[in-house]
Amino acid sequence: MSERRQVNLGVDDIPHQWYNIIPDLPEPLPPPKDPEEGESRLGNLPKMMIGECLKQEMSAENWIDIPDGIRELYSQAGRPRPLFRALNLEKRLDTPAKLYFKSEFFSPTGSHKVNTALAQCWYAKQQGFERVTTETGAGQWGTALSYASAVTGLKCTVFWVRSVYNWKQDRLTFMELLGAKVYASPSPMTEFGKTLYDKNPENVGSLGIAISEGLEDSFKDPKATYCLGSVLNHVLIHQSVIGLETQKQFEIFDDYPDIVISCLGGGSNFGGFALPFVGDVLKKGKKIKFIAAQSQVAPNLQGEYRFDFADYAEKTPLLKMYTLGHKIDMEPIKGDGLRYHGCSPILSLLRNKGYIDTIAYPSDEKHVFETSKIFMEAEGWLPAPESAYSVCCAIEEALKCKESGEKKVIAFNVSGHGFLDIPGFRVVLGL
Amino acid sequence: MSERRQVNLGVDDIPHQWYNIIPDLPEPLPPPKDPEEGESRLGNLPKMMIGECLKQEMSAENWIDIPDGIRELYSQAGRPRPLFRALNLEKRLDTPAKLYFKSEFFSPTGSHKVNTALAQCWYAKQQGFERVTTETGAGQWGTALSYASAVTGLKCTVFWVRSVYNWKQDRLTFMELLGAKVYASPSPMTEFGKTLYDKNPENVGSLGIAISEGLEDSFKDPKATYCLGSVLNHVLIHQSVIGLETQKQFEIFDDYPDIVISCLGGGSNFGGFALPFVGDVLKKGKKIKFIAAQSQVAPNLQGEYRFDFADYAEKTPLLKMYTLGHKIDMEPIKGDGLRYHGCSPILSLLRNKGYIDTIAYPSDEKHVFETSKIFMEAEGWLPAPESAYSVCCAIEEALKCKESGEKKVIAFNVSGHGFLDIPGFRVVLGL
């Protein structure tokens, strides 16, 4: 073959350890804290989180062993996933830049979310739980937890932001095929949800509200535990397999990125993809520009860096993060996974220290979807609406290289596929 | 890891040659012929087919070199694809059988059809064509050709059986995102289609009718060529990458199948998966049971073995094959890719000589979808409706082993994913 377009790895190359950036951070990560008034949320953490995940949340270890059982689940889910060189796209853009993308869309549920869902379900099962509860926005996380609970033998309850639940009927069916119970949120199934639902049964909901419902549901059932798909440290730790595989694949390509890009809502795919490379910057003196692609409806990295709740109903501890405020109302968008008020504390600290740039795209999403259509036509892969932000940002950086003549190496993550989100493309692009 | 659940291969393991079974067949394959009356169809073949494909159609070579350009396209499309061991499913069924499945669903368009679409578009481009035309049933082939034409820089026109076109709006959008022009068939765009369309604009159509329209459209445009996604020898040759990869993966698993299963409409995924193993039977004395999973609406392998047209309007030559008659009306089903009147001549000959068994499942599809839901829950992958027939058949064979206590090794192909076909599952399973 003239030029290499793809590197895959074997099952034995699935990382044996997750990467935990906390000990490498330029300054200590501010721990979560309780608000000055009201009951202790920190005291609730052991009820809110799987024991092993709580341990990882606080871990000062740089590398955390991945249990064999979880590596086996990763292999069952098709890991490792290929790293592609987007040669057609480079030609189409006529750019001197080199473009590489990671294929997290090669996933049973269509996104990177399975990487932490499988780990959390495996640990939950070990701890004797029989059911997991959660919230979901775009639906990728809810689907991933439905999948992971099915293959590990747990029951699963999902509270789904109503604005998205209403238009993603196929994704709902998929979760049901996997055996999950799914409710539109705010729902009448929880006390907190009922207060909002009774006022307005058409309340479009938000991730913050749905988190509150998932937590309340698990608090009431000793056999159930809550799982969160983003924001928290242990989630980013589990997701580090994305970046670790990508580093190994870049070695085989004999190349290394100058720019690392992904979309960012709460930060799980961005963190999983970028943090191993941030580690290279912090420890090996590498120079990389990191860009988080966001929506103008939730440009949380352009918010305030302060302590805030992770959920609407204030059941979580306060986290030091970039936030738009946990009570903010955000307009629905098709890339709904990006619609969250705060950014993961780890990524927020790195942003605050100047390691991460951000760009926020207009909320009508036309520019994002039209730009990512160039990628679809050239490379043939259908990104999820959220991943389209990552694709759009990568194309813009490649076009800047065209102007400047710079031969930069651009790596971007395609965190999921859009097979279940096609109506969104149809509506926005007017097809 | 305790037990190996998956084997993947690297890009360098993409086969360098396709396998052509024709010289190994137990007796010579009857060549296509002209009907006794009317104009010569054989004379039309060079107009109907890409030159290199026509050459392959007649080739007596056992191994045909895969051009570097096509291997590069295969790598761009994510090949090789993993072979999975279905350990969860084995446990769930409590069977002594071992179950392995090939993941053709790891495809840009969701099915194995890209394997020949990419080859045909690459050859068409080499020959100077600017546009490809085709028909599609389930939509998998039309999507694959839309994809392949996009990444090779060709235009694409698809005639889509109306009964499926009507309920797969998302797949239609996907083809349009890839830049294809798509018409419900019978359409008013061709003379033949118009005769049927004018009588009844709601005519549900058939693959045979859509083939006739695709052919007519290409005949009228010297810059266009027609592509067929199944039945013909060159298609099965291109698809042999599936079985060749699987053989290499079985070596790494240190195992070998006793039973090889896939669904069968025209025969392309069945042939691609099974024929390299049939070669082992014919040349190496291996003993394997081959089973084609079909629908009772189109049990073509239970039809007559005789010469018949491949299309409704009798524009193709006569092929010696198992057929239900090219004018048969077939009830619509969700696994519409199986709804074709004839089976590939190569597979028909092997069936006639006793090498291939067949089973046909009831047309309400409840049994097939309910059985394949066990696979979804255990392994977490969502098969296409057609692939669900393969899954169902594999589960039934595994349950027979449970009764008999036999430790058989069962290999089945999951030819595509069902992300764009979820409404079919919802309707049939009443979700």
C-alpha cells in the first residue's frame, strides 16, 4: 500500500493500566467540599459511588491496574479501536497538515462511554449490587450503561433528559432491547422529579435534573448504585484507554501530534483522549496545543472557575470547576451530550493553568454539521452530533495550516457514531 | 485474561489475494446463457459490468491479486474486522458448543457490502466511469455503494425497493449525506419503472424490478456503469476477505469450525464467509456443515435448480441457480435483504451437490428476532434484521448441542448492524 491509512492493535495491546494524571498536575487538585449550609454531601459519597470508583476518585497513584475481568470486557467490546489517517480529507482540504482520528465509534453502543460503563458495572457487581441507575443527555451514556449492565448481568434504570428522549425513539428501543428501564426526566418516578413534572409534564429537563433523579432512585434501594458517565476523576481514569492506545498507534505511524482536539461536554471523551498526551507535556516536555470543541449553549470552559454543584438539585458535593452555574437553562441542541453546565475538575484546573484552549460553535449547529459533512464525504464515517464538533474543529485547524503553510499533525477523537442521531442531521441540514 | 474473547489482526493481515472457488468446484459451473427468444443478454454484459469484474466473473484463477489501491480502501474502511468468541452467550445457553462470530458490522455503512462496493468503485474509476448505478433492497447495498462512490470520487444513483424505502428514512438521509441520489422503485425515472409506477405509484417493488431500473439508467449514460451487490461470482470473490480473515483468526484462537452459518438472500455475505471454508472441505478434506439461514418469504434454496433471469424485466442473461421464479411476488419483511428470488450460481451448485443445508424461518420474524435478542442481551451487539437470521440459526444449533452434549465449534457471520433498522425490531417485538 502506498500510504498507511490505519493502525490497529491486538487484544494483547489493550492497556494493562489506566493513567491517572492527578499526581502529575501542575498543582494539587482542589478536593470536593460541602456547602456551608445544609446536610453533608461528602458524607453521601459512599452511598453515591461504587467503592472502588470512590477509591480511584481520590487516588494519588499514577497508574491503576485494570483488572483482568475488565480487560476481558474491553476485548468483548471490540477494543483496541483503530487510529485512522484521514488522507482523503487532507487532499480534499488541500492542507499540508496531517490529520489522524481515533475511532471510538467502533463501539457496541456507538460511543466511548462503554469504557467507563464496563468498568463501573464490573466493580458494582463485585461489590454485590444488583442494579445500576443513571442519567443520560444525548443518550450515549444511558445506552452504554444499558449495554454494560446487560453483559455483566445487572439491572439498569436510566433517567433521560426529556428534550432528547422525545426525538430519539430508536435509541430508546435499543436501550430496551438491552433490557434497561428508561424514563423521560423530569419524571414522576422520583420525589424531586415529581415536583418539576407536576408543574409541567413537558419540562424539557437537563442533565443536572436527571442526575438528581438517578441519585434519589439509587439512595432508596440498597441493592442499587448510581453511576456517572462524565465529569468525575474515576471516569476520566477509565477513559484514558483511548489516549493510551492512540499513543501506541502514533508510535507505529512514527508520528506525534502537535494539536489534540475533541468535543467537550462534561469532559469524559476529551479527558480520555487528551490526558495521556497532557502527561507527555507535563513530564516529557512535549509541546501540544489542546482544543476543546464546545457549543455556545454550554461553553462551560468560558464560565467561572469556582466551586459549584454537579447537579441541579444540589445533591452532589461542590466541585471546583469551570461552570455556567448549576441552575442555568440551556437551549436544546442536537449535540445534546455537550449541554452540561460544568467541566470536569481535572480539565478545569488544566484550563485554568493555560493548558487547554476552547472554541464554542453557534447553537444552530449548521456550521458544525456542514463542516463535518466534508469529513463524511471524504472518509465515509458518520460522526455523532457531538463528535461532529471535534471533526469541525479539526477541519478548521487544518485550514489554518493551509493558510500558514504549516505541516502540523492534528489528532482528533471521533467519540461516537451518528447512526441513532440521523434525524438531527436531517433537520439541521434541511435534507 | 482468563479466556480469549476476540482476535483482531493488523492492517498488514488484510488478504493480498481474493479466493475464487470456481476451479475447486466439484463440477464446472454452468455459464450464463441467452434465452431462446429475444435479444442477446450476453452481448449486453460488457455494458452491464465493469471490465475487470467481468474478467473476474469468468476467471479460472484460484487466487486473484487485490490491487494495493483496494487494500488501502479496505484499511480505510476499518479492515480487518475482529472475530469474537461468544462466551457470554455460551454460558447463557448453557451449551457445550463454542460460538464464534465475525463482526462485519464494524463497517462505515454497517454491513459487509462495502467489501465489494469499494472494489467495484475502484475498478470503475480506473476504467474512466464517473457514475455508478444500482438497486437496493434492505438498503445495506445502496448505502455501501453510496459510501464507496463518495470515498473514490464517483457519483451514485440508487433505486430502492419502495416497501423498504418507505420506512427507512434515516438510511435514506445517510445515503444523501454521502452524496447519493436515491429513488423509490418502481420509479418514474426509467421507462421500465414508469410502466409499473403509472399503474400503481404505491407498488411495493422488488429487487428484481430495482435491478432492471438500475441497468436501464446505466445503459443510457456512457459515463455510468451498473454495480450489483450480490449473486454474481465477482461479488463473492470480493467478499472472500471475510472468510479468509476468519480462517487466520481461527488459527490464532487455535480452533476450527464444525458448523458455518450465515443468512442468505442472494448469497454475498454467506459466500464471502463460507467459501474459503468450503475450499478447505473440497481441497483439504475438512468436514464442515454449512447452513444458510433464510426467510419463508424467499426460501430460494428450496426452489428449483434451473436457468432463470436475475431480474424481473429479463435484462440479465439466464443463470443456473436455485430460484423461486423471477416474477414471484414476495411479502415484505424487516430482513428485506433476504427477499430475493434466486441464489448465487456458485452456492446453488454447491447446494445441489449436497454441500449446503438451508433453514427458512417464518415470515412474521418473531421467532428470529426474539431468539437473536438473547444474543443482544448476552453479547451486547445489535445485529441487522438479516444478520438476526444467522444469529438465530447459530443459537438453535448451540441448543441442539446442549441436547446431544456435543462440543461443536459453531462459526456465524454477523453481516451487519441494525442501528438503522431499529423500527423493524420495535414493530416485530412490540416494544
